Amino acid sequence: MKTDRIFGCVSALLGLLFVFLAVPSITGDWQQGEQARYFTVGPRLFPYISGVLVTVFAVLIALKPDGMNSIAAFLQPGAAKRALFAIVLAFVYVALLEPLGFIIASVLVLFAFFIGFGERRWKLIVPIAVIVPIAVSAMFSGFFKVQLPPGLFAISF
Amino acid sequence: MKRLSIAAILTLAVAVLFAAPASAWEPTKPIKIYVGFSPGGGTDIVARTLVAASQEFFPVPLVVVNKPGAGGTIAADFVSKQEGDGYSLLVAGGSESTSVPNHREVSYSLDNFRGVLRNIRARIILVSKAGSDIKTIDDLVKKAKAESGKLAYASSGAGTLYHSTMLLFTKAAGIDMKHVPYKGGSPAMAALLGGHVDITLAAPEEAQAQVEAGQVNLLGLTSTERTDLFPDVPTLKELGYDVYLENQKGIVGPASMPDDVYQYLHDKFKMGMDTKVWQKMAGKLKLETSYLNGPDFKDAMGTMSKTIGDAVKGL
Amino acid sequence: MDLFISAASEVFAPANLLILLASTVIGIVIGAIPGLTVTMAVALAVPLTIWMETTPAMLMLLGLYGSGIYGGSISACLLNAPGTPASAATALDGYELGKQGKALKALKVALWASVYGGLFSIVLLVLIAPQLAQVALKFGPAEITCLLIFALTVVSVLSGDSIMKGLFAAALGMLLATIGADPMLMIPRFTFGVDELFDGLAYIPLLIGLFAIAEMFAQSEQSFRFGATILSIKDGERDENRIYAEDVKKCAIPVIRSGFFGAFIGMLPGLGAAVASFVGYAETKRASKEPEKFGKGAIEGVAASESANNAVTGSAMIPMLALAIPGDPPTAILLSALMIQGVTVGPLIFANNPDVVYMIYVALFMALVATAGVAAMFMKPISHVLRVPKVFLYPIILSMCVAGSYAIRFNVFDVFVMLGAGVLGYVMRIFGVPVAPLLIAFILTRPFEESLRQALIRSEGSLMVFLEHPIALFFLILAVAAVAFTVWREHKTGHRIGEQG
């Protein structure tokens, strides 16, 4: 119940910020110009509507919490830490994608993933971390003609 | 910063590896041809046709890379910032080159490109629905003057070449029409056939099927001379409206592309255009093959861009 | 009839059958991998068809085209990672069934519903394509606007147990859809000067993030040890995965109804299979006597979604063939491919090239048969992917999702969008906010805004336009009725629960 209230309040606040700060930032000359009089509805209408709706429903969630959430699982010891690790690792992965290339970035991240989640069967994790990225890359470039970021492997061309 | 230094090392390594004597340039790795639109669009089809026809003359693979978004400007911006080493090319000549930069700010201009060659030109035809009382440009102008601001035209989107064409035409004819933007040429044609707008614009290959089935009237085309496909359709120029805009498709590269690279790419793609593959596909797809060399292609884009720029500024 | 027989006899040449089979397998694989799209596959295949005869060329392209959507349901049911947007609605119940050890059952039902949906749309294509095309043309901006208002009412049905959170999610989806240039004037909204945002958030990365990546983050909480799908092939489980007469009875009406919705939505331009499957799913839930079972492994939910999205494949061909106006990217490519074969599509194709038309009918049908055959054969082996420990499976899926999101536009930006959506989906899960309403509102908002504003340009701002057009009015009334029905039922079940408590 408390969780829902907090969630509702924070979301409502963000919704208000959106409506009063973000939407007015849309600028353009749709009120002027030859065609202006035909555009009775400008580009701000839908952002306004959606921002107001988000705020309204967030307030309603805060007022009438139903307590249906999975916060309990998230609050179990270590759960948040593990999820955060996965999230950070995923972002690191994508940040490395262009500088290192798909294959090297994938090998590193897969390996870190396995180690981080307590997998120590070296005979399994080393081959998987190496073979999977190469296989995915080969499938995309060979079969679907999609060249994934080559990164350091550009040197091989 | 890190990326930069890696790129620098790479360039150095490549330079050392392939330090060839200063003879004619030859590609040594796959050449990427960027297309600013999704697979299946008109630009994509031209790129794939050209690749299918020219591949046999290149020692390395030609790869079509679709980098769609923002009306083709993401790909144009990307290629304009690549090195002019001949490995990053762009299919240009349409809205992203001549029209969009006149309507909104983009981070490139035609000066950032060097033309390689033009492959096709695509006329732009004004069409109305069969059975409507608009059968000629004259009818259109008269009706638009009688019901000022009531007639509507569908374009393929705000800022596109079709939109610019109508801006030019309504200005030249001194008429006022509503602009209803659609997402691309097909929805615009559907809107016309459904009677939801009065006028739309179409490429010849789009118009052909509708004309054969008697669904549309062709009013006029925005070129300097008539097209063989529809010899009876007058040009707007003949009718006294100074509107000359065409869609074109050709290959460009970054402006820093040196002469030997230009010459190599130009010659090979030109050979591709002379093959049977190109002729068969272009013929079937009703594409009007129209070769221009690099500098002329760039001039042609520059002229159209300026025409549109003047018209937009005048609003 | 002669034309049918001659078309069929050409298709049954061994070389042609082989082409069909190969392209079907590739189509299913592409459909199953998040990020790889049928459009991409068909575009790659077109240059190969230049020197082919019409028959093998059509078999190849339609084999890819017809099988991709079913492929999407495989990863949706097994991994909660819908391979195509069209199978997002399938994942809602398909993955729940998978968690209960009934993955195979979900896949079987998905397959038979797909076959029905595809078949139904082919029948429509064969019998009344020109008439339907004329109906499709009647849908101008006003009509589309009202149809989309009706479609938006499915949000309330998709909300699950917590209607407020569902509506909140939908509002959020709408908000996310306003990012990017406005559809009329191309004025940038919330793009912060980033060109990649000009067209808005790309929706396949968004989908992959909300489903597959969010699932991965959620599973990482417990080091991928719990909540995972277990599939054993012990006898008891095998019985669980059979389809019984009772299941057929439960699914028959939803499948038929969804086929109808799918075919209808498919022939209108710009809506597509994802909208069809959500509408089919939601209407089935709305009509069901046990709506509370949806989202918890209702077999008819899977059936409804798959019947609807496959019905789109045949009906999307209707405007392409009968009007030369392709409604979506893959049919646009098919149109070019037909032109390369020297066939002019459009109203005259039925008179001038009946042989090609019949070839397309037969090829679409055979693609369906091949999909069914291939899928039935490989369903079991593929589902063994679930026996791979999750700690290995999810990172591998992550790397495929990264590659797939990148491949959409060759842009790393979209991969970040996917991760952002993954975090968003995960946070929503923690707070019990359903993601399906967000996704469908996101998909519907852009065409809704576009058609609403087109209609208002034409009417010069007058809202009367929506009441004056009969078709538009019809859908408005339908939307009001749908909302009224939902409210009435909420009220009733609310009472019932109240009485019990």
C-alpha cells in the first residue's frame, strides 16, 4: 500500500514537471505562415493530453492503492544488488559496442555475466562466452547481411 | 576521445598495411552504400538495383546499409561526416538533399558531398481522381480560385519534395490550397483514390498502374520536357507556370573524396548502368535512367535546392 | 479453376518446393529472433529474384512473408521475448503457459490459430479482394481516427487486475509516443537535438526492452534460479501439453472472431499486425466469461492473438494487389518484386495477369502449409532451449537482442533505447504496472494523432466531421459501448468480490 502511494506521488510529480516544463519547450512556427490557419491543433496537444493523463492516473494510484506489486521480491536480500549489476553490465555492453566491436564486447560481457552470477564451471563458460558472440555475428553478417559493429576487428579487413 | 584514438590507430595500421604505390585507387574492403530509407522504399530499390548491376565490376562486396530516419537526413548526416576514402557512399538526390534542408535545420549541406554519378530521374506528376471535375491544370487553378482555401492536396510529408513542389506551384499559380501531409506516397495516393483529398503528386511508376485502370487523371508534370511514358501530359512550364522540380537518385560521397577515388567509383558504377541487369530492372520498375557525371549531378541538386529555398523563404 | 490447377502444378515442381521450404524455415527463424524483421528478409531476397521465373520468385518471397509472424510466437511463448511486435499479445498468456510447463501446448495452439488466421485471409483475398479494397479506400482520416478511438478502448481490457495502473501505463505509452517530430509539421518534440529521436523511439527496440530485457533484469534478482520455465518430458507433463476437445471448444469462437478483426485491420494502411493481435486478444477477453484468467495462462488468449496477426498477412496483400497501394513495408517490397517480374499490379491485374494472381494465392497457401509442417516438426526440439540453464540462456538472448536492435537502423542509439525500455519495464514490474497497455497505446498514438489532425485540417477545426461520416460515427458508438460494457462488468465483478469478501 505504502509502495503504491509513493509510486503514485513520484509519478504525479514527474507528470506535472512534464506538463509545465517539457511541453512548453516545444517551439515552432505553426501559428505563423501561409498554412497556419489550417492547423487548428498544434504539436503540443498530444503531449499535453498524455502528460495530464499520466498525472491524473498517478494521483488516483496514490489515492486508491491496490497493493499489487512485486516490491517484496525486489527487497529480498541481495536482489536489488544483483539486478543493478545486470543493468549496469548491460549498459557497459552497449557502450563498448562501437569502440570494441560486437564480438569482443560480447565476449567480455558474457564472461562477466557468468562470473558475476556465480557460475564457475570454466569448461562451460569459457567456450560459451567465446562461441556465442562469434556465432551470432556470423549469423547476422553471413545470413542476414547485417554487419555488426566491427570495432577492433576492422583491422582484419 | 577513446574512440578517436582507436580510429587513429586503425587508420595508421590500415595505411601501413596497404601502402600501395601512388597508382590508380582500388578498394580493398567492402564498400558501404547507405540508404536513408527503409528497405523496400524507392531509394532502397535504386540502391539494390545498382548494386546488383555493378557488383561484377568491383573486386570487393558492395553492401547496402539501410539507416532510415528523419526523412533520410540521418544517413545523409552520417555519410557527410565519414572520411572521403570511397568506402562510405550515400544514395542522394531526393528530399533529403534538395528539400528538407530548406524546411528545417539539418547538420549537413550539399557542400559536404561530392557527386559520383546520377542514375535516374523521377518526374513528379500532379494527379486528380478520375471522375472529379478537375481534369486539367486549368480546371484546378480555376476551381482553387473560386473556392479559395477549400481544395486540399496530399503530400508525402511536411518538408518533402512533394510538399515543396506544391508550394512552388500554388505560388506560381497564385492559388491557396490546404496541405494534408501523409506518411509517404502510397498513403497519399490512397487518400486521393478514396476521395479524401482533391490532388496529390505521384512518381510515374506509381501513376502508371492507376492510369491503366482509369483511376486518376494526370494533370501535368513539373519537368522542362514531357516524358515518353505519358507523352500527352503537358509540363507546367508549357502551361505557363514556372515550376521545375524533379526527384533524382544517384551516388554521392563525402566532400573530401579525392579525384582518383571519384574516377574509379564513377567508372565502375557507370559500367553497371550499361549492363543488361540494370536495363532490365530499371525498365521493369519504370525507372527513367538518366546518367549525369558527378559534378553535373551535384549542380542539378544545387539548382533544385535553390529553387525550393527561394520559394520557402518567400512565404 | 484451370488457372488454379496450373498454378498448383507449377508450385509442386521439386525445385520450387525446395525453395518454398527453405524460405519458410528462414522466415520462421527471422521471425523468432527479436529485431530481425520479415521486411529485412524480403528486401534482401528481391535482388535474388531478378533472373528467376515468376513462380520460384513468388514462392521465395511469400514463403518468407507468410512464415515470419508465426516465428515470433515461438520466442514469445518460450522466453517472453516476442520476436515481432505482432506476437507481443501472444506473450501475455503464452509465456504464462510456458511457466506452467505448457510451452508446447501454447506453441501448438499458436500454430493452429495462425494457420486458421492465414487461411481465412487468403480466402478473403481470393473471393472478394476488389470489393474489400474499395471498402478500405472509404477509410479516410475521420474514419481512421474513430477506429483508433475504438482500438484504444482495448487498453482498459488489457490492464489486468489493476485498472488504474493499466490506464497509467497507457498514458505513459501515449507520452512516449509524442517524442519525435510531430506528424504534421515535423516540429521536433523532446528530441534534444538528437537526430535519432526525430522519428520517435523506434518501436521494435522498445518492445524488446519492455519484454525480453525486463524479463532478464527481473530474473537476475534471484541469479536466474527461480521463476524460470521448466520443461520436462515426463509423462504427466506430456499430457499437460496435449490439446483436448475442450481446448478446441474454448478457442474456436475467439479464433474465428480474431481472424475477422485481423483481416479487417490488415487491409487498412498503417495499422498492422501488432494492432490486430492486441485488438483480437482484448476482444476475446472482453467477451470471455472468465476474463480473470487472461494474463495467467489462458489458452484462448494465445489463439486469439495469433489468429488475428496472421490474418493480416493475406489481407495486407489486398490493397497492394487490387489498388497498387501497399499498406506496409513488406507488401511494398512485394510490389517492386512483382514489377521486376513484369507484372503491373492494380485493378487490372485480375484481368491481365490472372495466372500471376492465382500463383500468389497458391504460393500464400503453400507457405502456410509449409509453415505448419516445419513448425510441427521442430516445435519439440526448439522448446528444449528451455532446458538450458537460465544463467546461460539470458545473456545469450541479451547479445542477440543487442545485435537485433542494432540491425533495425544500424544505430547504437536504438540499442540504448532497448536498454532504457528494459529498465522502464523492470521498474514497472516492481510496482505492478502492466506493460501491455503501454505498448499498445504507444503503437496507436502516432497514427491516431496523425489521422485526427489530418481530419481537422480538412474540417478546419470542426469536430462535427466525426459525427457526419457514418463509418466514423459507427466506430465512435462502438467505442462508447465497449467502455460502457467494461465499466458495467467491473462494477458487477466488484460487487461479487465484495460479497464474497
